[in-house]
Amino acid sequence: MKLGVYNAILHDRSLSEALTVIADLGLTGIELNSGGFLPATHIPTFDDILVSNTARDDFLGLFEGTGVSIAGLNCNGNPLHPNPVIGDKHAEDVRRCIRLAHRLGQHRVVTMSGLPGGEPGVTQPTWIVNAWNSAALDVLDYQWGVAAEFWRETDRLATDHDVKLALELHPQNIVFNPADILKLVELTGATNVGVELDASHLFWQQMDPVAVIRHLGPLIFHAAAKDVRINPETAALYGVLDNRFRRLSSDEPRTNLGDDEWANEWPKPAAWDFVALGKGHDVAYWTEFLRALHEVDPDMLVNIEHEDVELGRIEGLEVAAAVLLEADAALAASLAPASVR
């Protein structure tokens, strides 16, 4: 497998500096953000690459001799957002990312399924978490119709460009668990839509990522190495759907999500936190995680995503990389013939 880093945490430095950080960690891949919620910071010649072989070759030349190569593109956003300022842009970003991947010789684009509004004419998405009432199922029927139309068309584009679309099973998306991705594939007949197996969002939903990998099998196209720590005392009071988020004011540092939407501050103390690998689950667990991915695809791209606010940017990557590399070595040792162990 190819182990790397999703580059969003390194947007504070140049691409060259980011590649040096990753190489120094002993990793060999960089997943490049290419639109959606976050800008394509490390692809400043994006538009030129789409039309110019010289621009493409110049960009690819930046990776030569670094020991790090491109390990997929990332375009996480909400392409189904009912506000066209957000939805239309994120949808076009996905299409542009597919074309960029083809130009760069890449075959994996990570994105999200998106989330429509609950009915025509609204401007905000509606996330049905628990459809216990019939009206909620009516909303879902409408949303699945919107989603199927978009992903059927986008799957055709991806197929034409030899690209697999790996959807993150993420909250506030219509696809956020294994049943949902199976439903989307059934509704659309998609051949190039599957899953980016980000373990973190499965952990807090109380799923077992290893079991999910083995359940979905060949629908797993890509993976993210990201851990979660459940905080038992807080979770006992508020549950894993803890909704005590705080709206950040315009004079505080905050992340724009499109138009006038912004990420809110995480609950404090939280029922669960994103943490570096090893702080939620040990090396033995991550070894089995890699084993399950290896069973699906021995060449699986597995990239660290760092969102541990208790650790600095480089510190968090160092902690995560040490655990991932140890797990990878343990897997390799277990797979080696008995004669060479």
C-alpha cells in the first residue's frame, strides 16, 4: 500500500515544503485538495493544467526527486447544496477535479455525496438522522432523487476519464454509512462511485471500520487514516450526536464552507474528538485496518488526515505517521512467508 498525507493541514506552506515534510515522515504520497470546501492551494496552475501539456508536465516535474508522488485528489464539498452559489460551484469543482485527475494520470478523487434541501425551493440542506416518522421518509425520497440524478451523470463523466469517485461516509451527507452507498450504487447503476474509507466518522457512529471494509469489499476505493477518541464521561451525558456547537463571530479565525456558511466551534468538552492515530485506537487495531484494506486492494492509497487540535501540524503528523508505519510493518511481517520471518 502507499502511505501518505492529505495536504490540507500543510496549506500553510508551499508545495515544495509540504513534500519535504511528508518525505521526512517516511511517507510517499500526497493527496491534493482540489476544490470544494477548501481551495486548491497546492495546484496554482489548475486551469492551465486542464488545457496545456506544458503546464501539466511542469507541475508533475515538481514531484520529481522528492520521494513523494500524488496519491489522489480531494474535492470534499456539498455538490447537492440547494443554495446554487454553493451547490453549483461544488458540483463543478467535482467535475473539474475528475478532468484534472485524468490529466495528471490519477485514478482516485475523494469527495462527498452531498446533501440537498428537504423539498424544492429551500436554501439550506436537511439532514435526516433518524427517519422514524413518515414525513422524514418523504424528505429522503426527494433527496435520493436529487442525489441519484447528480451521481448518475457524474459517474458517467468519471468512467469516461478512468477515475474512481471515493465518497467519504461523512455526517450531513445523504451517504454516511454502508447501507447508503449500496443504495446509491443501486439507484444509479454506478460503476465508478464507491467509498473513501475514513475510519474516524465510522468510529463516532459506533461502527467498526474493519467490519465495514470487509462488508463493502471492492466498493472501497481509497482510505484515510484518522482516529477518534470517545470521551466516556461527556458522551454519557450528551451522546455522540452532541450538538453544542458555538457560532464563531466574524472577527474570530474560522473556515468558510461556501457563500456565507462557516464551520462552527466544536463542543467543549466534547463527547468525542478527532485525534492522531494511536490516541483512540492502538497499533494493533491499525494493523488490522490495513490488513482489511490490503485484502481489497494491495495497492490501496491510505493518507493521514490530521485534525487533532491537541497537537501541532507537524507534531500531529509525526505521531500519526509513526503509528501508521508501525502498523504497516507489522502487516508486512505477518504476510511474509514463514521462511523469511
